[in-house]
Amino acid sequence: MRTTVKLVLLILFISILFRCSKSGITPTPDPVKPIPTVKNDVTFWLTKADQSVLLQKQTTILGFGTAVNTYPTITVDDSQTFQAVDGFGFALTGGSAQVINSLDSSVKNKLLQELFGADSTSISISYLRISIGASDLNSAPFSYDDIPEGQADMNLSNFSLAADTIDLVPVLKAILTINPAIKIIAAPWSAPVWMKDNNSTVGGSLQSIYYDVYAKYFVKYIQKMKDAGITITAITPQNEPLYGGNNPSMLMSASQQAQFIKNNLGPGFQAAGITTRIVCYDHNCDQPGYPIAVLGDAGAQPFVDGSAFHLYGGDITALSVLHNAFPNKNVYFTEQYTSSTADFGGDLKWHLKNVIIGSMANWSKVALEWNLASDAAYQPHTPGGCNTCKGAITINTSNSFTRNVGYYIVAHASKFVPAGSVRISSNPTGNLNCVAFKTPAGKRVLIVENDGTGAAIFNLRYNDKWTSPILESGSAATFIW
């Protein structure tokens, strides 16, 4: 019986095959459904605290979607806009220019292109700070009008940029060929010693009888730099006016600065047709009362564009205190150094949190780190000048240089947020600090730093969709879409 059933089934199967072949029908298997592909919506650049990843573009797929999860969320909203950005960068000290100029020509050109160029291999620095005369990161102190002790030069007939034409001016001109739009803020560490009450490069104050000639000193400086092809975007009347212990340095109280601006510097610029911005203060966040006093002076305020800050004391929120008190005046963050005694991971976290994210989230138009370059011994510096200031670049030999933590701190912003970008709304969450921008090209950029002790998964939310990247402890990331 079983044999008969098997025979019948076999005959039936052969019959079906015969009919299919006669009719031209070929049996086919069910089609295999294609595996759906996930679109990558967000580009992701990462630096890790342990230096295993340094400003590297990641291959992680980050696609926007609506899958529900319980991760903390950073929401980016470009309908809420804040200040326009002037740029990110460093102080190009005289010492920085000196060691950069010590490089072989081809290596120097390659380095400057990497720092200031606009191509995919560059970090696109867009703002520089320079000193008017020497800073403490020159090999020796000088001004542009140094004369024998006991003499004065009321007509500034001895004024000369000669000391800066050896290294600083040539490097600046080379940078300008790469980025002609770069902006520059300049500050003096000291007036010429013959104008001061202690006849020294260290400490002391500007004598009131020299206020007018010192204003003319600024005018002449801006004009001479312009003659050399260098436009000075802004100046501050004094670097760190509350600290007289550096070499060079000079003390200048808030009332003295207000008097100098309203009676001499502001009118002097106006009479000479100079449009360079005057920015007051240029010192730590622990004394916001200083710029408030200068801007509160009715005679000084019309000449002052805004206030500049460092963060060796106080809290970065002091910038918002100034903005809230004078919302029509600009805020600048102009200096913070990385130390030879600090570690990469600690500096990466702190500076991203405070200098890059913190200053921008508190209304700054610029975020500048101190000292673009030094040699391996943290030279040059003046006698008594900073001997632990680590350059963003270490110049090792005439054909070798090293990128340090300052390079990556600034690059996470400068490479992706060009001048003319606008800060837009974003919310920090938990241990994740962040700031967001919309670029002139219409890109959205979010910079995030994980200040926690563990890795964090979070939602990056935009236009009611989100993607969920992961960021390790102490790491910094820039997201672009």
C-alpha cells in the first residue's frame, strides 16, 4: 500500500514538471528581501583623552530617526540664534614667530598651510592675538620706542617696528597669503619705560602726562602695521592690567583705563580715521567689576566695542554677567595657556569645557588659546617670563614639529566653525557640555565634551529626530550635519 502511494505521488510530480516545461514556466524560489541601508546623516570627528584618537573622522553611522529610548538628549535648535562668531585661534607671540621661522622653508610652509588653510587637511585658524611690543614670550622685553634712560620722545620720532620685522611681521604676512581674511587683536604688555612711573619693563603705571603720547603710540602702531600689509582688527589698552609681576607688564586701574580711552585713545583713533575696535580689560573672570566700571563711564563707553577675558581666576559665566549688563557690547575670550606640567587628557577636558564651549556659550565672539608655538624647552621667553607655557606646536628641529593638546582644543572648533557662523541653541545634559553653531554654508555644528568618569550614550536631537552617539569619558567630539 505504501509503495503504491509513493508511486502515485512520483507520477503526479513528474506530470507537474512536464506541464510547466510545456507552458514555458520555470519555478523560482521566493525573492530575497534586500537588507535596508542606514543613511549617515551626521559626520563625527573625535579626540580621546588617552590620545589614541586625535581629531579623526569616525566611520560610525549616525542616522536621524525616531526610535524611542531613555538616553539623555541634547537638542539643537537653529530657530534660536545668539552671537556671531569672529573666530578661533591662538596668540602668535614673538617667540612663536621666532621658532616657526627657524623651520626649513618647505616645512614652515606646510605647517602654516595646515594651521591657516581652508582645505580638508587644515584646521583653519581664523583669529590671532599678537603683542604690541614684546610679551613675556619674546626672548627679551622691548617697546617700539626705546630710548636712553632719562630721555622722553614726545613726538615719537624714534618709533620703529624694527624688532618685529625680523620674525613676527614676516610670519604674519605669510599667514595672510594663506588666509587674507584672518582677524587680529593686539595688546601691549607695557608702555615704553620712559612713560612709566617706575622706569622698568616690570610693573609700574603709565604716567598721566604721557596719556596723549601713548594714544599716538597706538595710532602709529596701527598705521605702521597697515603699511606692512597687516590690518589690526582690535586692540586692548593693556594686557592683564591688574598684574604687574610679569616681564614686561604694567598696572592700569579701571578708572585709569576709562580716562585713557575717553580722553586720549578714543578721540585719537577718531581723529586719525582708525576703525580698529577698542576692547577693554583683557584679564581674569574674577574681576568683572573692572570692565563694568569702564563701560559704565559715559565718556568711555561710546569708544569701547566690548570686554576681553582670561580664566586664570573666576568663572567663565562672568562673560554673561558683562553681556547682561551691556548687551550691545561684544565679549571676547583672549587667553588661556596649557602648561608643560599638565597632562593631555586633563587639559583637553578643561579647555574644551571652559575656553571653547564655555566662552561661546557665554556670548564670546572669539576663543583664543595662548601661544601658538615654542621649542622643546618652552623657549623663548623673557627673563622672568613664563617658562611652562606649552605651545600648541613644539618646534623640535628645523624640519620637525609636534602637535600638542592646544592644537586639538582649538581645532575641534576652528576646523568646523568659520568666521561668520552664529551660535544656536543647544542644551548641556548631565556631564555632557556642548555648544552649537550654524555656519555661513548652512551646516549645523555641535561640539560636545564628556566631563564625566564614564562613557555616555546620548541623543543628538534636531528637527524632532535624533541619533545616538557614544562618547567616552574625557573625550571631545564635533558633529556636523
